[in-house]
Amino acid sequence: MARPLINVPAKIKRGQVFEIKTLISHIMETGFRYTTTGAQIPRDIVTAFSCSYNGEEIFRADLYPAISANPFLTFFTTATESGTLDFKWIGDKGFSETATAKIVVE
Amino acid sequence: MNRRMSLLRTVVCRAVVSAMTAFAIAGAALGADIPLDKRRSGYADLGRDSKAMQDDDTINPATLWVLDGEALWKEKTGAANRACADCHQDATISMKGVAARYPAFSPARKAPIDLEQRINLCRSEHQQAPPLAYESHDLLALTAYVGRQSRGMAVTPPSDGRLTPFIEAGRKLFTRRIGQIDMSCAQCHDDNWGKKLAGSLIPQAQPTGYPIYRLEWQSLGSLQRRLRNCMTGLRAEAYEYGAPENVNLELFLMWRARGMQVETPAVRP
């Protein structure tokens, strides 16, 4: 079960800088491990994350095998207008997950 | 298996050997229970970042399991096609305080059962579904969800005389030397807590936060998994998941932690 968890303030003052916290369940299998019988465990990680605010990309990150399971990413932006934050994670084995959050700017 | 497991095993084994020597020299007052007011949760010794992670549900990765547990709670399953919620309704009410008094005595088994076993009894008897394996995602999720409903409450082992011999059996296991390292749980967790085992601080082995999100596991894990880890570290053969010995140890640890706060789901290094 891949499940994203987003935390943003529901209401915020125009011009204020606020924090966006994201957490997603993912095993982040490095691809560097072997089973007891010597078979390589294929890499299975989230490779990219992005966030857009009313359609405009405000944050993007590439992820690598050294990043721990259940990646937690947090960043800041400035409140400009009410609307939607769209989040997207993509990864190995066709992994793709999205989430949205609404914010009200007063 | 965790990617850092083999490395850690080497480190712990080496550390255990040197610790053994160090403790032999230190020769602390042996065999005494920790005074009630000296007990401390592993939380107290977490770093600032790990504390922050446990304190905030939106940062604590264990929340992902709690939410899955909440979804499973409402999901009809098994031949009976019943959900936990069909019988127990709102878990925030019906499951409040339940985890704080497990393991509890099962008249049917004439022995204590832990929370995982209690949940599996409901699956087999009331849902007519196959039991979930220890450490499976779904059992961890349900246990974390049920356990979460007791957070902040005091650990209150049932005052049930039938449990007394099992608590004693748990204490015996806790104080018996085991494995090639030939040490008992108590030698570390009663006599030498607060000291270092290589890089790790030796905690008191308080069971207040389970299931925990352990950074080393990169996952949620049960109390039995944690106990088995320490047994393996002592180069002893760990008791199987669900074995009476593990349940007796869990029971003894909960009795030993009576009155302390439930933290489920906690974060540990």
C-alpha cells in the first residue's frame, strides 16, 4: 500500500512563508543487496518528486538509493493565492503516486 | 532483511564481546530490579530529531501503518465477511486502553496471549479468515492502530492471579544467561542501562512504544522482533514468533513497565 501523507496549513496569510511536509510509504530497495542465495535484489526506489502550486512547479527533487525508506521531504514556499498543491512521486517498476492539498490564502 | 543488518550484526557481536569484558570488570550490583522511579523509556535517550519524529504524527513514518490499520479495521474480510468495526465499532472508544493491558490471560489457551495473538484470534474465530503472520504489513498495521488508541495511558497489566506464574517465567527468561555470549537480558538492561555498547546506548528495554518504527529496520516492527534481535545479538537461537517464551517475556516486560506511559507507535534508533 503506497500512501502519501501531506501536511500543510489549511489557512495562511498572503505573503507568508510556510512549510510543506510530505511523507510516502516506499521500501527504497537500493539494488545493492543480494539474497542469501546470491541473487541481486533489483533496485526499487522513488526516483523523482515534484510539487506544483496552482500548476506552477515550485519544488523538484531527484532521489537516489542512499535515501532511506518512506522518504520524508519538507520544503518552504510563499503563500500567493488560494488554490491547490499537487504532489507527484515517480519511481522504478512504474511507480507513480499523486496527492493534492488545498490551501486558503487570506 | 535490513540492508544494514549484516554490518550491524558484526558491530553488535564485537561490541557484545567487549562489553562482556567491561561488565565483568565493572561488576555492578547484580540482579536488582530497577527502582520504579528510576525507570525511563527509550524515548528519553533519543536524539532531538528522533524525538521530533515521534512527537509529530505527520513526520512519524509509523503513521503510514496506523492509517493502513484504520482502513483494515473497516474492511470486511474472511468467510464471515465481517470487519473489525462491525463488532467493535469505533476503535477510538472500544480499543482505548486495550493495548495497555496486554498480554492478557486467555482461558481457552490457559496462557497469556499478546495483542497480535488476540487480533489473530478475532480473525480466525470471528472473521473466519487465516491468521496474519507476525511482521506482516497488515498485522503490524492493525496492532499499531489498536495500540495507538492507548497512547498516553498508563501501562496497566491485568491484576489476574492466573498470570503470576507466567510473569515469573518471563522474569526467569530475562535473568537467565543465554547464547555463546552467555549473558542475560538483565545484565544489560537492569545492571548496565545508560552505558554504551559500542555506539549504542543500552536502554532499559521498556516495551512502551511497540510496534515501533525502528530507523535501523527502516520499518515498523513488533516487540517480539526486538526481543529476537537481542537474542541473536547474544548468539542465542531466538524463540520463534508467537512462542510462549516470547509472550512470557513480553508479559514480564509490561509488568516491569507498569505505570509508565504507552507511546505507541514510538520511534527508536
